[in-house]
Amino acid sequence: MPPSADLVVLGAGPAGLAAARRAARAGLSVTVLDRAESVGGMAASFDVAGVRVDHGSHRLHPATPPAVIADIRQLLGDDLQVRPRHGRLRIGDRWVGFPLRAAELVRALPPRMVAGAALDTVTGPFRRAHEDSYAGALRRSLGPTLYGALYAPYAKKLWGSDGAEIDAEQARKRVSADTPLKIARRILFRHGNGQGRIFYYPRRGFGQITEALAEAATAAGADLRLGADVRRVAGATVTTADGAEFSGGHLFTTVPLPVLARLHQPAPPPDAVEAAERLRFRAMVLAYAVHEGRPWTEFDAHYLPGPDTPITRISEPANYRDSPDDPADRTVLCCELPCEVGDAVWTASEDELAAIITGTLARLGLPPLRLGGVQVKRLPHVYPVYARGYADHLRGLDAWAGTLPDVTTFGRLGLFVHDNTHHAMVMAYDAVDALRDGRRDEPAWADARARFAGHVVED
């Protein structure tokens, strides 16, 4: 059967839509398929009690390449706002501003912790290297004091495993300031691009980016099909639950790599199937609490690494932007609870989640809620879990995907990475640029994949 489009794209998140827009503008016929009824994936926005909210805390960082920022600014205009970062981090039983500030750290942290961190800095060159795990790498680079206070409990909450069970690659990907000297530089010196001090955020929520990408892709000629439940992939041919078939000259897929393995026919060889089963994603429950009054606090986000609550972050989306569209009499808090599909957090009712939220605020000395209701979103694939040994499983599965004719996989889920939205858009651009007359330029794509391996996540 002749192809129905030059390019079929699975997934209408930032990666898929950025690729569709670029490909359509280059003259390719493009069909985009997504199971959801709206665009954006985890980068989408939606309304809760008349307040625009995101799937957790999202922002564009100054580390975003200028070309990507320029594209987004072209799409959004003045709606892309530059905002100061103004969060708080809970360390032990103290609150400190985030981004960190030297004077506040010394004043707010317990003297014993300050002394321990100082001693770790002095003794750092003499610590023995045990860098085969996340715990080993960060104990070696940061010292046991900072690791124990911040990164050890966060690892347990975010990924559901002790830091000693997590691969050292997790430290490289998620901890950019991984030595006391780098932390000191970040605190004392402002980066010329504002990294760590400012962020970019759309006036109508982070999802305004993907909504604008979808509009631009459609305007360039792309065919966007929402509500398309893909049940079978065979090379560049895709079949949906209603029996519709889409055949492309090439297929871009941003779905989770293990999901692609389950959908594909013929099935992967047994070793690739086993690899897919061993790769694990951490799920998340997002509980949106409506607060009658505005603002709840002056801060954009509260970071909670400690084990005294299952919540890892509380963000107030209205504080991320300056928008006349936000109601004056209420606000919404987004509480992030990493979990496993089917566990007690995943299955918790709205009332049970409300109790967790109100109990957490009381224990941590945060302002109480005038609660106007709770709305819940459950996301099964949020954080790839880099358990020790994951790289071998990923390598095997990725090698199988690389043998599929006319198929390219990329994006956060497609490459099993933690990358930011700007990384996903860079991947999309490189994937399109690697197509030559409908065929992938293998050296060009190999070079791009090598660049992707150097991505470091910004929080």
C-alpha cells in the first residue's frame, strides 16, 4: 500500500509536535496520532476551578538553546514571560530560599550541618571513589552531609529506591551542581544568562507552548488526529483501535520505548522483550487543591525532600506568571506524589489525598488551606528509573528499535531519559534534519544521539 503520508508521528507532546511543525514546514506531508483528546502530553495545561494548571511544575530554563527560545517566542510573542525564581526548600526542619543564597544558608541551617558540609569539602580530595551508584557518586563529590540531608531522601521519594540501588548515571543527569565548589559558584555568582535565577513561562500555562506548536504544525499542513488509540505498529505502518491504518514513508515515535516493544509486530526477539520488561517508570499522582483566596503564599514552589510526607513538591501555578485571566479570589496548589501504579498513593481517593495535603502543611508549618476541593490526575510514566543495570537493558531494547526499518524513536519517553522540554524539542529538530529524501541519514542521527547523551536536566 502506498504511504498515506511522508511522515507519521506518534505522540502530540513537545517532541512530536515540534517535529511535525518542522517537517511540515520543510514540505513533508505529516500525520500526527495521539491517544489523548488534547495535545501536550505531560506538558499540557488544563483548568481546575477556573485556574490554568500544568501536570506538575514546568518551566523553560535559560539553558534552553537560543534557537528554541526564538521559535517559542515567535509562536507566543509577549505571552512568553521572563519570571524570577522564588521557591523554598525544606532541609531538615528549616526552610531556605531556592535558588540558594549563601547568607541565608549559613543563618538558617543547623550549625552542625554547616560544619559537616564544610568538613566534607575539605576532606573531599581524600574520599575514596565509589561511583558505581547514585549514592556513591554523590557521597564522593558532595560529601555525606549534603547527600544525607537532601539527595538520599529525594532518591527514595522520586524513584522508589535507595540511592545505592540507583545507577551513577542518575547523578550526572539530575545533579548539575555536583561538587561543593559548583554549588558555591551557583550561589555566589549569577550566570550571564540568568540560569538558576529566572525562567520563561507562558501567560496561559506551560501547555500554551504545545498548543501553539500544534496550531503552527496544522497551519503548515500537518494532519493532527487526536483520540487515536494505536494498537499495532509494523515498521512505519500504524493501526488504531478502530481499524484505521496509517502508512508513512517514515515513522517518528515518542511513546515509551517498552510500549513500542509491546505494540510492534513482528514482536521483538526474546532478549529485547526481556529488556523491555526490566525497564521501569515511576508513576505520579498529581493532587490539585483549590484554595479559597489568593495567593496561598508568595512562593512559586516548595520542595520537600524529607521522608515525613509523600509529597515532593507543592507548586502554585498562578505564581509562575502574571496573568489577568487568573481569578482574584482563589488559587490552586499542585501537589506531586511519586508512586507505583496500584500502590496506596496511586489508588488514594480525593478525600485521602486532601488529608495527606492538609496534614503535610500542618507538620511543616505552612499556611493552612481554605479547601475548596481536590482534583486528581494519575500519570503512569513520569520518571525513568535508572536502577543499577538499567543501561544494559536499555542498550538491548534500543538496539532492537534501531533495526526497525524507517522508524526513529526519540523524546523523553522514547529514549528513556529525564530530559527537559527544550531537550525534547532539540531532539525533534535533529530527527527531522536527519531525514534525507525520506530516509534517515545514519551518521547524522548517530551524531545527534551522541549529543543527546550529554543533556543534563534543569530543575
